[in-house]
Amino acid sequence: MITLTTENFEEQVLKSDKPVLVDFWAEWCGPCRMVAPVLDQIEAEHGLTIGKLNTDENPELMARYGVMGLPTMLLFENGEPVKQIVGAKPKRMLVSELGLE
């Protein structure tokens, strides 16, 4: 999993030639902690690049992409967000919503 910041977001996400799932999270967010191990499993099993973005440390990216609640996951393809998932969900639902099944 990649740790994303304002400084590396463009290089790691927007310029990536592969899809990147960005997990907008915060330390104080219980549902964020619940979904973290599920994302680890998805990354290991499906080879999807996943980046974690701490919204407390990078609020400008949260605002730029209109993230209102946590956790929010945005799937980027060719530098553009193509799918948004809000809230902690079971693994099978996330896999299905991401089209990885």
C-alpha cells in the first residue's frame, strides 16, 4: 500500500498507468480502521494498487475531490476518478463494486 500525500499524489495517482484506489481515511475514524485490513486483502489478492491518504494531514485533496465522509474510496483511471465508494463495506461488496470479481 502506498502512503499518499499532497506532494506525491500527482505522481502516484494521476500519472499512474494502472488503476489506483485511493482510501481517504483518518486516525480517529473507526470505520476506516475496519476497512483497512479488507483493502490489504483486496490489494494482495487482486493486484490493485491502493494508496492511503490521511485526510487530517492532506485536507486540500479531500476538498478537491469532494470527500464529505470517511472512509471514502475513489478509483482513479487515467488520472480521473471513475468510481466512488463511501463507508466501510464487507470485502465481497467492495470487490463487486470495484469490478474485480
